[in-house]
Amino acid sequence: MSKNELIFIPPGAFIMGSDVESFYGTIITSSVHAKSDEAPTQAVYLEAYYIDKYPVTNAEYGEFIAATNHPPPRHWDGGIYPASLANHPVVYVSWHDAQAYSQWAGKRLPTEAEWEKAARGVDGRIYPWGNKFYSSKCSFSIMPRSLFDQRVGSSAPLVSTAPVGSSPAGASPYGVFDMAGNVWEWTSDWYLPYAGNIAKNRDYGEKEKVIRGGSWLEGKDETLRVYTRCANRLHAPPNYKANNIGFRCAKDVPDEVKAQLKSQMQLQDLSNYLQEQKIQHLRQVLKLSRAGMAKSLGIAIVLGIGTSYAFGRPDSTAILGIILAVISAGFAFTAGVNFWRQMKAAKLLQRLDKPKRQKI
């Protein structure tokens, strides 16, 4: 029997998304901390809702199959899930399958924003547990490969799904489990740019649905640090099925209950806080880029003088001149990058600081 339950997420604003500029203030479009499709970082207000504590399991999905005769996942032998995987997340389900289950269960798929708030709380943390990455807090299983394929005869570990709720240290601030790893989870939203996002992406449009959370597969190729971030977005066609994609459900809070609830965080308060944090960070980027530009430019000039001196000497010193010229060019390029960072950060700072000065 499934142990799933609904977790209450209170009404209020939270920090959604991420900005590469918040980390670098440069022309970089993605990093370990942020991707361009997650921008801009913004305060978003949500009404109260419920979300499943765990991803939907094989056992839960099996009840749905038995009650509705919906086609089972293709890897279920005879339409029956392996007994040993009863409490593992169901996989090989499309967005349409997830939608059908949700409706049968009297629930729905969560929106992107609902999924992200349930994962990170209101403070904009990078991972459900905080800002520092720990692979041990992600959800996946590592077992000897020989248990699964005697023909291989390899001692290399095999990474797979884990029973839901088996990584309590990775729970979100609200007590929602498996938001980092185990399976990617379908959301109700199309893959579209956020309001204010200026990055060009040919994948945007009402053709693919957003999936969130990372999966066991990233535990195999060691990209967990990137894909298990709360703000990370991936997308897939709604009819797509894979061995690392599942889902969890959400549910509306009755209107009569909503009317009695108090907001956990006011939108304007969080918006002001977020803007102040961005301003402080960009000022730091501005300071560091100026210092970096001055240092790199100074070294480039000194090396340039050395290059001129070397080329003025006998042929035996010419090679040294070439080496110095290449190194000097490298520092000059670094100075140029820091100059760009300085200009970019100054422009962003002016844009953010202007409304604040007008308000004063």
C-alpha cells in the first residue's frame, strides 16, 4: 500500500528562477548555478495548494491501471509491476498518462511554480536542503551491476531509482521528498520563457512540457549538481516516455479554506528584498571586475614591454618574445572580459537602482 500523502503549501510569495547575471554579471549564458531559461530571478505569489509528499509509485499507479484498464508502462511484465519495485517511482509514463492518473485520483499536475516553491521554500535556496551540494542528499540507488546482469560480469555499480522517501536528508523546507533526483517529474506547463526573459530559445512554444527535479540517471553521469537545482528546467514532448521520468500530483485548497489563510510572505516585501540582493551582488561584481581589469591590463603592459625588448635582441631571444607576446595577449583578453563584465554589471545596476531612487 502506498504511503503517499498530501503536503500543505501555504499561500505567499517565493523566489523563483535564477540569473546567470546574479552569479557573474557577464555574457555567460549558463553555469553550474544557473541557466538562461531560468531567468529572471523573481518574486512570485501563489495561493495555497497541496502537493504529494512523494512521486507516484508503481503500487499507486497499479491501482489506477486496475481500476481504469489504462495501458500499463511497457516494462511491466504482463501488465504487472515488479513486486520489488512497488515503492519505487513509476516510470515510462507520458505527460498524458500522468494527467490521466491525476484526474482519476481527484488531483492534478503541479504547475512549474508550484513544483519549485514546494522544492525550495521562500528563500531562493539552490537545492531543497540549502545552497551547498551534497550528492548523498539526492535520491537514487547504487547497487552492484552483477545483481542485474550476470552476463556483464562487471563490478561497476548500477544506478537506478530508489524507494520513495529513502533520502530524508534531502527533503524540502516543507517536508516534500525526492525533489532532487529519483525521477524527473512532469508539470502542467508548456516550456515557455518567463516574463522578462530575453534569451532566445528555439525550443520555446506549446510543443513540449516542463519536467523538473533531475533523476537517478544524473547520478550515473555525475551531472546531479546542475540538474537537481530547484530552479532547473528540462522539457520533453507530452507523449515522451523514459525510464527516468515520473510525476507527482497537486491538489487545490478549497476556497472556503483559502479565505481563512494568512500569507506566509508578502509579494512586495520579497520583491524589495530580491532587488536589494541583486543590487548588492552587482556592486560586488563591479568592484571585482574593475580590480581584475586593472590587474590583467597591468600584467599585459609589462609583458608587452618585455616582448619588445626580446624582439630587439639576437635571434636566440626571439622565441622568448613570441612566448611573452602570446601570454600578454591572454592577459589583454582577460582584461577585455573584465571590462565587459564591468559595463554589463554597471548597466544592470543602473536599471535596478533607478526605480529605487525614484521611490525615495
